[in-house]
Amino acid sequence: MDAIHWAWLREGRHGATLLVAAQPGAKTTALVGLHDGALRIRIAAPALDGRGNAALCAWLADALHVARRDVWIERGEKSRRKQVAVRMPAAQALAFLRPLLEQAQAQRVSD
């Protein structure tokens, strides 16, 4: 994958900033690929009373090996397109998310 694929990641004010295309109400929470320059993440929680956002932040915290308090929605709380801040360097976030993204894209090809 070349640099164009990393449009969903940049260095923000507090660390990494991720662009996410969330799909609430899924059977499981998982990174499933890219959509329009953003990480496409299915969320196993409804978009109701902030439950989808909480599940997204919890999943990202687990995937990035950081505390839940180190992941928050900067923009798009009521939208499927979100800007998520993570208190870690963007290069470190890429190191954790790149294998998950490659796995999701490989599975998509094999389906």
C-alpha cells in the first residue's frame, strides 16, 4: 500500500487523528476496509444515545493498545463520518492499524 492509502491518518493537535466511516448496528465490531478516504469500521452498537460512539472509541482503544480515555470523537458525533483523536503518535497508530487494514482488505478479496 502506498501513501495515498493513509489519507485517513494524520498528526493532530493531541496525537493521531483518524478519519472514520462508521457503520452502526452491525453484528460485530470490526475494521472492514476503506471508504472514501476513511477507515470503514462496523460497530456492534446502535447509533442511539452515544452508544455507537462509545463502542467505536472502545474498539479503537483496544486495537491501539491505549486507555479508553485516550480516544475521543473530535468531530461528527451525530454523523457516520467521524474525526477521532487518539493520544499517540500517528506513526504508532499506523503500526497497529495497518495489519488490521491489510487483513480486512485481504479477506474482502477472498470473499
